Amino acid sequence: MHLISIDSLSDEQIAILLDAADLFARTNRERARGSDKLAGRTVLHLFYENSTRTAMSFAMAASRLGATPLTLPVERSSVQKGETLEDTARTLNAMRPDALVVRHRENGAVQRVAELMDCPVLNAGDGTNEHPTQALLDALTLRQHFGSLEGLTVAICGDIRHSRVARSNAKLLPRLGAHVRLAGPPGLLPDEAAESGDIEEAIAGADAVMMLRIQRERLDQDLGDAPGEFLSRYGLTAERLQLAAPHAVVMHPGPMNRGVEIASEVADLAERSLILRQVENGVAVRMACLDLLIEA
Ligand code: NCD
């Protein structure tokens, strides 16, 4: 079994993963947080794009379970000598890893790799397509905070067009009973966007507001925005957050560009900002995913 898309998970598997992750999140807070469940297993990491949270939390997850995480430094690998993605995958497969975690700039690249591997492959983000473990950790964070996702309204705002986080969340959160509103500036919404992009309308009355970074590395043309212009027109300021429900929480998958899509004071709001809780849950969710896939 691979984890490439939210679509490939059954409702039962989603429930199993969230319950297991919830337990791991608790044991991760204890001193005796290590386990040897996956002792002797090796998890390889193949990241063609930069990462802090996803890469480190997958590595932490493997080591917490007693497995050995190994990272191929792509920028110093034979990829730079012209080796194709497929040949790199075949090479790693010949070493008989127990799982492979892949991030790549092209949509569908992780699926292509999975077809060549004998071990489970986990998608750590493919282009603008999907980032399933991020959606799972977001769902867990919401579930822990609100008890359930049933009936919640989640506004996801910013660069929706390039966001694999938004795409995976738009698939997962409604399956757990939440209503997702997507909003972004003109040009940063997908062509097929069902709801129009007004950010203030999306935030109005929402239980959770998830902000997204502008993925400038995926833009054909610079936005040409002056410093501070994006924040005042489309960002999450303290004033805009007032439009949300009084109990609303703030989320962000990271990395944040403070003062661009989110005001620094909003990112740091005590109790209401769940941003570091998302990071913490990232380790737990990836432990649950590795455990389920490797043990299957
Ligand atoms: C995101 C990603 O890489 O898709 N980050 C993450 O994994 N937490 C979002 C981004 O790069 O803006």
C-alpha cells in the first residue's frame, strides 16, 4: 500500500490513522517516547524540493518508532549527473528499503516512483497536486481542538492555485464533516474554484482560518506587489480575524512569510494560533502512516 492521495484512503483507514496519531501525539509528550515497533526497518527520504517540517517530522517519526531514516541529499547526488527520477527510484529499490518518502516538484511524480518500488511510498508533496500527510495532521489538529470536525467551517486562504496543502485538505476535511471555503486573490485561485475568492467572505464566521504562503517559486511572473501590500489587501490581519467566529483558531502549514499572508501578531496569538501544534502533530501523523504502511 502507498499513500499518494487522500483519495486512496478509505474512511476506515482515515479513522485508524487519526486515532493512532492521536495516541502517538500523547506518548510523544512523555519522556519515554521512543518505541522499537519498527526496529531494523529503513525509511529512505528522497526530496527534490526544500523542506523543514515535512522532512524533519518524517525523520523524527521513523526514529521514534525505532526505524532508521536515511536521506539522499538530492543536490549532491547523481541526479546532478543526469540520472532520471525513474533510475533513481530503481536504484533505491534495489537496496530494499522498508519505505520511501518522496517530495517532487512535478504533479504525479510520486505516483510514477511508486509504480517502480516494492515498498510503500509516501507522498511528501508532489507539485501543486497533493500533500496527504499535511491534510491528516491538519485534521488531527482540528479534531483535538474542537473534539470533532462535524459542522466546522474552515476557511483556507491565500495561494490556493499552487497549494497541494489546500488540495489535500479540500478532499479530506469534508469527508470528516467540515465545510471548506477556499479564497485567494485573483490569479492565485485554481481555474476550477467553486467558490469565489473573497477572503473576507470566506473568513466571516469561520471556526478555523488556514493561511497559505504565496508560492513564488511556482509563479511564471512576479506578482509585483509592494512590501506590505499583500498583507493589507489579502492577508490575515488582527482586524480580518475579527470577522471569524469569536472562538476561531489560526492555522498555517508553514513556512510562514510573516507580514505577507499573515500578520506576525496573529501568527503568535496565544491559544488561538495552532501553528506549532500542527508541527507537533506532524510527527505523530507520520508515525501513524509509517506504522500502518510498513506493518501492512
Ligand atoms: C507546504 C508544502 O511544501 O507544500 N509546506 C509544508 O509541507 N508544511 C507549503 C508551502 O511550501 O508553502
